[in-house]
Amino acid sequence: MSARISIVKCSNYESAKVQQAIRDALGLLGGIANFVKPNSRVLVKPNLLMSKAPECGITTHPEVVRAVIRILKEINCKVIVGDGPSVWGQYIENVDEVYAVTGIKKVCQDEDVRLVNFDKRRMRDKFPLTAVLDECDHLVSLPKFKTHELTLITGAIKNLFGLVSGTYKTELHKNYFAPSEFAKVLVDIYQEAKPDLTIIDGILAMEGDGPATSGIPRELGLLLCGADCVALDTVVAKIMGVKQEVLTTKEASLRNLGQAQLDKIKIEGEGISKLNIRPFILPKNSVKLTSLPPVITKIFKSLVRYYPYSLRLKCTRCGHCVKVCPKQCIRLKKSGIQINYRQCIACFCCQEACPAAAIGVKKSLLAKLIGL
Ligand code: SF4
Ligand code: SF4
């Protein structure tokens, strides 16, 4: 199976320049209609990891999002924009803050498209993914070109982690924090929600201890475009100068989900060898939780925990939470509900379904102490 992607240069985020560059990148692959049907509903998912301004190089730049919205509107698509940032606590308020600070809220207002919170979810495979996927015919993913301390690169496959509901992301990080295990989770999500089109924002990239504030922004001046996330990540790693295996790419390739062999990827536009890019500074091999002995890991997993709890005075005993719980671990009692914590996977579908706001979220002491 061969793959085709395109690479174009774009030196800065001037609006007209970004739009032209993305049009060029798509044109090299036959145009937007090769990926997305005209008149369809499209979820556009940027990487909005946290509340940081676009100049920090952590989040997908709003001008990239604007360009994609405009191109989709030209073929009469109905566009919805959203992401599930890595935030905790007052989930909805924090997401709104992320949208404002990253500039995505303004772009969506300017372009008159719906900006949504991923607060409704549906169990797909073993993950609670945003229910917005059900409303849409296509998914267009807009990752950032960054290094990542756990997965080495943040590219096409990793961006899809944001489709998981906010609270459950932490559960996955906790339960699968060995890089090889976490890579499998990311590929499971890719398998479940494969984007029809991915455009990677590498105009301002990130090197060093990415993907957040410990990384170093780096001007790269590139946009990468294609449908095959495995091929795109293979090319991202090559441009970065990564010599090690990228575990997500390896896992996805083993499952035949895309092309990981560089010589079988046809690159339109800028050829990698002619770009002459200095290798990226890769994340340091700092001592991480991932290198702890299994016994410590097990203790850690059991002590870092988020869990739902019943606010009995508010509970009307309507039973909605009982019906939606994927593990069937809620029982209706005379005094309210009882949760079997041995079975609970902390997906928080119950909290979402409760019409009376009678389910709260508690963190374990260790989760609070280490700032999760
Ligand atoms: S009780 Fe059920 S629905 Fe609620 S968080 Fe646990 S597993 Fe999910
Ligand atoms: S959905 Fe809410 S109000 Fe209804 S039984 Fe469950 S906790 Fe109580």
C-alpha cells in the first residue's frame, strides 16, 4: 500500500499566505473534494492542548484553522470546530478559556462556525469519544508539529487523543503510562476515528521537551497534508531527524493502518532531502514514571485516581446514570445511587447523563498532590 502526502512551505501566519499554502498543499493531492464530500458535515479538530497564545507554538495556529474552514465552506460544508484539551476541574469553563486564549474562539466567530465543547460522549470501542463525531460525516485533523516527552513526536496520530472525553484522558495516561502501552491506546483511537484529512501545522514547530511549556518553539515554515496519518508521522519523524522507532507509527503499521516505509510514501511539493533541516532537539531521556519498577507502577496507578461520587441531596433517583454506565456498576438505592468502584472505569458518562447535576468528581489525595 503506497501513500501520498504533500509538503509546502509557508514562512509565517499571515492570513492570505496560510490560505494560499493550504490550497497549494491540497491542490497537489487533487483538491479538497478528494478528501471531503461537498455539502457534508465536518468536524475540524485542531490541537488545543492548553490555554496558551498561538505564538508559544503549543497549539494549532488560528490562521490554519481559518484557512481550512474557508476551504470547506467553498464546497458548502457545514463546519464544526472543537477539541478536548488536557484540562481538569471545571471542565467546561477551562475549555472555554482554552478556546479564547488560543484564538480559536475569535476565528470561529469571524467565520460564523459552531465551536463546541466535547462534553457529550459515546463509548466507541473502549473509549468515551466525543459524540460530535456522530453528527459529522468527516473528520479533519489539524495537529501541531512538535516533539513529545512520552511519544517522541506529536503529529497526526497523537492529535486524535483529544477526541477522548477530558476526564477519561487522565485515566488512560494513568493506566497505560508505559510508552508502548500508551502507543497502542493511541492507535486504537486512530483505528476507531480515522480522519479523512490531516493538515499538520509546522510553520512554528516545537523541539526539545515538548509538547507544552517545556518545549522550545522553532520556526520550521512547513505544512504537511494527507489522509494517511502513519505516512505523515513517518515524514514528521524523518524531518525531525528522529532515529529511534516512533511507537505509534510502528504499532499502526503492524496493524496495516498506513504506510510507515519512507520509500513507499510519495511526497508532492517539497522533497525532504532538499529542505536541509537541522535535526530537532529531541526530548531528554529524563527519569520518568515510565521507567519505574512494575511494583511501584502498580501502587501509583491505584493511588492516582479520579472518581464520580453521588451528591445525594440533589439526586432525584431518575436512573439515567444507571442506564448509561458502560460497566453497569451503578445501583439505584432508596437513598440515591451506589457506585461499585471496583468496576468503575471513570469514564464519567454518568455525570454527563445526570439531569440533576447530582454526580461530582473527586480526586484522590495523590492526584491532588502531584497536581493532576
Ligand atoms: S460509574 Fe459507570 S458511568 Fe460513572 S464513571 Fe464509573 S463506569 Fe463511568
Ligand atoms: S442520573 Fe443523577 S439524579 Fe438520576 S439517579 Fe443518577 S445521580 Fe440520581
